[in-house]
Amino acid sequence: MTSYKLNNKNLSKFTDKVLIPEYDRSTIKTGIVHVGIGGFHRSHEAYYTDQLLHDPANSDWGICGIALLDFDTKIYNTLKEQDGLYTLIVKELDGSLTKRVIGSIVEYLFAPENPIQVIEKMASDDVKIITLTITEGGYNYNEATGAFDFTNPLIQHDFENPQAPKTIFGYLTQALKLRKERGLAGCTIQSCDNIQGNGHMTERMLLSYVNKAEPDLVPWIKSNVSFPNGMVDRITPATSEKDITLLKETSGVDDAWPVVCEPFKQWIIEDNFTSGRPAWETVGAQFVEDVVPYEKMKLSLLNAGHSVLGILGALMGYETIDESVHNEAIRTFLNTYMDKEVTPTLGDLEGVDLKKYKQSLLQRFGNIYIKDQIDRICSESSAKIPIFILPTVNVQLEKNGSIDYAAFVIAAWAIYSIGVDEKGNALNIKDAHGTLLKEKALVAKENPASFLDLESVFGKLKDSKKFVDAYSIAYQNILKYGVEKCVTQMNNKALNNI
């Protein structure tokens, strides 16, 4: 099949093979600046916004995508070459593909190349919302204290070089300062990351930075900027070369970086916007007064479930999440963890059938066409585990409930952090604290509990004898018997206790 490079000029050539934007992109005005234009943003917020833009009444809500880090050079260059266009490939449960070109990113900027241009765009009066997908680690807080980490060298750089910042906090501070100085309206800063109370977290961390960098700006921010909480959900694995080739061969679309995702999507948002907002509810988002119960459910079931499958599966030599969940022993272990340890911490969830939700998660994890890479799921576990798993542990400890399954996962993570699976193969560990984790993991071979000394990850968890004992037993058993035999034994024990 003849293929054509994806760009505005060639869009009409794809109409019989893929869905394309049915709106005039040249008339779209930027109302949203988004920082972090990776796969998840492009499968989620940019998708919702693309659907919205098909109604001419919403033409003020185009997106300017910001590539914040040097690491983001590739995605910036790809979007620049493709006029901001990319293909979203939805991998349905039956193996079929729904392919759609997304057109909502109408501008794109590379922050390291021109930081002033990015600050000016954020400060533009046309921009009403600044949204973020900067990963859990991007919020720069210490898990043990909950405080902003002022020791981060990049933060120190931003204090000294306010016009050439490197962190989101430096950019937001200078943009909001310009808005204030120019007498412009405030805006909404909306996190789309997997952090409970992500709006509250964004506000607290930003104000911590501003209080030191531009203290006179704090009252203005408190009066003119809103930080809605939100819960986001759509499994979006890394794009493979196979995905790129298949798209080109079956649809004639030469897209350097398409996005693949599952069919399920969810976006629940606190309706707290300073200067107006898109009507995302017309394309499937849900606006509520209180997001907390929903995000707690999602983080402690879906995100924690991903981490459980990733860590245990990695040690057993699996490469993708569907392989891990189709191992009956691991699947049963995860099911029991969700039922026995997570569910008792969730309370009442109005309008949610929790049993069906948990069943749907196992189905989604098991989608054999998604092929979500385990090393992606396990990346930055030092930032994820305190958010996804430890809140469940802490509540269960307070209630004197079960923590054995969570302790087992943490023990498995300690062994995983050594960097070798049970077959002797090297693990591809991606973590900002990878070197420190490995150092602690090697010491833990002689003294398992020493891994819990990582206060920035575990807080004061090492002070709980109940947890330390369960963790230490699990650690020794995994080393002695391997993951599969241990989880099978735990499953059998749970079955016998019913």
C-alpha cells in the first residue's frame, strides 16, 4: 500500500482508512497549554478535546503542547513535522483496531529551546487552563515529610535562573507573575497525573516554591488560580515499531509516533475552574463535587494492580502485563489482594459496583492485544508505590487488617531492585532513584528489613513490627521458593480460610 507522511496537507488521503478531524484546524484557537505531551496525554485529554472540537462552538479550546525536558526532543520534533497530528490506535478486546487521527494539538513548543516563549504562552490571555502530565515524580515532594524538596538541583537552578527554568514550578511561577503584572485574569492549573488529590498536591507544591521564589505572588495565586482535582484512566502502553509498521501497511499512514491504547477511558473532574472550561462532559468526562472517592478507588485498585502484576511478573521473566495476569497464581493473588486488603479501605462509592469494577480490571489487564510492557509499568516505582500501595497498608495497619499481600509485593520489589529476575536475566529498571534502590536492595540480601530504611519512599513504615515481620517472611520465602510457588501457597491458604 502506498503510504503518505501524516501532516495537514495529506489528511484527505487517509479518509477511507482512518477517521480524521472533521473541523478546520486553522480556525482553532489555543485555550489550553498542556505540559507533558507523552502517550497518555495523547490518548486521554487530547482525545477528549479532539472530540469536543467537532462542535464549532468549542473552537477556543485547542491545545498547545509543551515538551518540557531535553528528553522530550523526539516527541516535539515528531509533532512539529506532522503539524501536531498523530494517530490514536484503539486496540479493542476482539483484536480489531479503531484508528483515528487526532487534531487537537494545534501548537507545540520545546521549552529547553525557548523558555521565554513557553512562559509567554502560559501567560497569554487566551489560555484559560494549564494541564499537566509530569508523572508522579514530577511534583518534587518528599514522601516521608510531604514537603517540597528544595534540595533538588533543578529547583536551585530555577531560583537562580528564573527566565530560563527547568522545572514546571519555575515556568508556572514566571507565567503567573506576568499575568499579575499585566493585569490579566488568572487561570486553572489542572493535574492529569495519578496522585490522590492531584489538584491539592499541585497547589501545595507550587505555593511552596512561589513562597520562596516570588513571595509577593502568593496572595494573587490564592485569589486568581484554581487547582481542580481529577481522576484519569486509560491504559496506554508504549508504542512499538510493530504498531508503526502495521499502521503504515494497513492504512497508508506514515506516522512516526502513533499512540496505542485500550478502549476503556474515564475522566472524573472536580468542577472548579477559574476562567471557564471546555464542555468535556459532552464527550464522556464526568464533573463532580468530590473526586476523592473515585481517585482513591482507581489508584489503589487499577494503578496498584498494575504494580503488583508488573513486579511479580518481572521476577518471573514476563515482559508484558497480559502475560502476568494470565498466570493463574498471580491473577488469584491480585484478586485476593484487591478483595482482602484494598476493598476494606474504600468505604461507600456511590454509583459504583465495586465487584464489577474489579472484574473489569482483570479483563482490561488481560487484553492480549495491548501488550503493555512490564518495564514501563515498573518504571519510577519509588514514586508510584507510596501513592498506589502504601496508603492501603497504612489504613489496614490502623484497622488491624490484613497487610500480608502488600508486604509480599514490597518484598518482591526489594528483590526486583537488585536488577535480576528469577531466571538470571537482567531487568531493565527505570527509576530516578535506581542506584540508591540497588544499593539498599543488595544490603537487604543480608538484612531484608534494611530496605524499609528508605524513608523518602516508606516513611515510618519500618516502625510497624507487624509489617516488618510480614515483609521479612515474604522476602525470605521469595528468595527460597520463587514468586510462583509463594503466591500459590498464599492462594491456597486464603482458599482454606474461606
